[in-house]
Amino acid sequence: MVRVPLSPEQVAAGQRLGALIRTARAGRDPETVARAAGISPETLRKIEVGRIPSPSFGTVIGLCTALDMPLAAAAEAWRGTVDRRMAI
């Protein structure tokens, strides 16, 4: 199976999502957050810096739960329509 490269818009969406997650984690231990989300700390780091621009839906749900962040905030970050009141 050949993986289709992500478009620049998809990469930008992943970067926005990563920035939101990094901001929401603010000061919390990355290993603790990652384990609570059911992912490795390395995966969390890659998501936060945009190296995994399209994490799975389950991963996003796990991160939102671990960070007490509404799933809608993650969706808005992905779309580029973040409402800062919902972000954190």
C-alpha cells in the first residue's frame, strides 16, 4: 500500500492541533499526560511538534480526556477555527 503524501493544508492542521495540545499540557509532565492518553511520550512529542500531523481519532480523544480539553477544541484547531474560550 502506498501512502499518499499529506497536503500542505493537512500538515498545517496537524501543526495547529499539536500547538493546542502543547498549550493545554502547559507544565504538566509529558510522560504522565502521554500515559493517561494511552500513548508513548515519544508519540506525544511528535504530535506536539507536528511530526505526526494526522493522529488517529482514538489518540485525539485520549489526549483530550487526559488534558480535560473538549474534543470540539481539537476539532476547531484542526479546522483552523479555534475559539480560545474552548481551547483550554
